[in-house]
Amino acid sequence: MVFRRAETDQQREEDENGLNIVSDEEEDDDEGEMTGDLFEPGQLCDVCSKEEGRVGLDPTCRGQYDGDPVFLCFGCLTGALQDAYKSVEGVAIIVESFDEYSDHYYYRLDEMPAYQFVREDVEAISWLLLTIGDNCARCGEQGHFAWLTRENVDEHLPENKALFRKLDGEIEHLCGACAGAALSASYKSLELPLMTVELPRSAMGIMMPTGE
């Protein structure tokens, strides 16, 4: 499944009254988000130009921010993710990728209600973000990310229902370099032919596995 923006009652009413008609061009550019695929299987890695890319890193978060998407092979993945995460400002929560979820998307905390995260989850994530700040559990540097595993979420990722669980237990905090390394190991272990992953921005938010 993919978390999608919820349609408001006002939008539904406007649609029914014919007041909210947009052209295809406007729809494609809605809220600055990209449509279509940024990466395709078979393309070569943008870093080494030798191996096939397996993971597409999109720092624009579907066209909402500045940045250049990069297609990475497994050999170049760890270093690229470590560099990217070391440059992230602020704090974020990362839910480890698992199963066949081929996308790893970033949702800002203030966007979560619009993407059908229920109030219980928004409150839980808000509290967890405030706890980030301890030293990295793996290297001792300043932690900026809370690392959640599949045990902390409903593995079916249902829409409009509570997703998170066991958040009152021991949650690992990671620095940027260790977060990048952990993500690289996670992506490689899935062995999916193609993954599209985003990068947290300076605002507080959460990285969630998603997919059709």
C-alpha cells in the first residue's frame, strides 16, 4: 500500500458540483509532487557507471524539494547513503524496510494527518521525535534518528488504522553515518530489483516503507 493524501469533504463537494476540475497538466504538477517513475531497471549506477543501479535515492521527496535524484548500485550504496544522511539537519524516525515494500518515503510530521495517518499514530510519533538526542547506539556520536524495526509496526501497513506498536520499549538511536549504513544493509538484504527511497529533510518526520 501507499499512504496517500486524504480527500477532504470540501474537495469532494467541489468535485460533485464541478468546481474542482483540473487539467492533466495541473494534476501532474499537483503540490509539486512528481508522477511517473524516476528510475528504471537496467540503468547504470550514476556514481560508478559500471554496475546496474538497484536503489534510486530521491532527495526531492517526489518533487517537493531541491536536489538531484541518484541511481545507485549496491557497491556504491553504503557510502552514498552515509554521506546523504550525515548532511540531514534536524531529527527523523526511520522505519526499516521489509518484505516487498519497494518504496521508502518520507512524511513530515505536519503532513501525516493529510496522508491518512490516524491521530493515535501522529501523537505517538510526535512524542518519539522529542526523545531523539541520545548518543548513537552504534558509534557514540550524536544521534539524529530513531530506528524502528518491523516489530514496531503493523506489517500490513493498513490505511486509516493505527500502525505503530511497542514504542515504549528500547528504541535505537543512530547518527547519520550509522543510519546510512543500516539502511544500506536493509535495502541489500531485500534483494528487490528496484527500490525508490527518499531522504529526510530538515523538518521532523518519518521514513515509511510503502508500495503497491
